[in-house]
Amino acid sequence: MSTSPVESADQGRLTESEYRERLRELPPSAKLVAKVLEGDAPLSQGGLAEESLLPDRTVRYALNRLEDEELVDSRYSFKDARKQVYFLTV
């Protein structure tokens, strides 16, 4: 029995409980960045630093940790192709 493309696309997404469990193990900076992205995604690294009041270096570290856990993804900005914007994968 095969699955439809919609069903297979949904299989890659995390449930709310899986998302929270992965986030629980991360440092506070990553949790704050994820919280900011919940309300204002997509944002650039600079936008995340501005919204979270964290230093650029800390935001970069938090994004790396979130990407390692596959909680955040990025794409090039439509407004400025030199920048990447980040968004939650859930």
C-alpha cells in the first residue's frame, strides 16, 4: 500500500510533543530563538538578534543547535538574496 504525497510530506513533520521534547534539551538561547521564530518567522540572523536582544554570536550558536535538531530550516530571503532567513520546521 503506497502513501500519497501529502501523507509522506506530513510524515517528515514533528508533532508538538516531539518538538517540545527536542527543544527541552537545548540551551536557553536556542529556546529563546525558537520562541521568537514562533511569532515572527521568517527572520534573518540580524533580525533574530534584534528581536531576542542576544548577541549575533549567540544567535548563530542557537541556530546551529536548532538546525542540528532539525527544528529550524533556512532559505534565501526574497527581499535580499544575500541573506538567509530562518523558520521553524514544525
